[in-house]
Amino acid sequence: MANEFPEIMTIAETCHYLRIPRSSLYKLAQEGKIPGQKVGRHWRFRRESIDRWLEENPFKKSKKEAAEESNA
């Protein structure tokens, strides 16, 4: 799957890669919570950095998921 994405990805490619909305990715990037950099007016993301970021930053469970887990 990773081979179908270029080494340096655009916002659209990164959204597709992470399966998140464009607005969420813009917010993460602007807040410095995801590795990326602006090239002029455009954001660019290295696939290798995104993969490392995913491994180092496990997703937090939503309140609903945490509640369901505690009830089980």
C-alpha cells in the first residue's frame, strides 16, 4: 500500500494515506502536531516521517470507545 504513495505527499495524498478529512490534516499541520512543512503556500509531508509519527503517536480512544471497553 505504501508503494502507491510518493515519498513526498501533498495534502490530498496525505489525507488519503491517513484516511482523515482535509480539515483535520490542516489543523494538525498548522499546530505542528504532525511532521510536515510548507513550501510556499503548499504543505508537503514525507511518507517516512508520517509512518514514524504514526508509530510514535498511537491514536487516543474516543470517549465512546473507552466507555464501551470499561463496560465489557
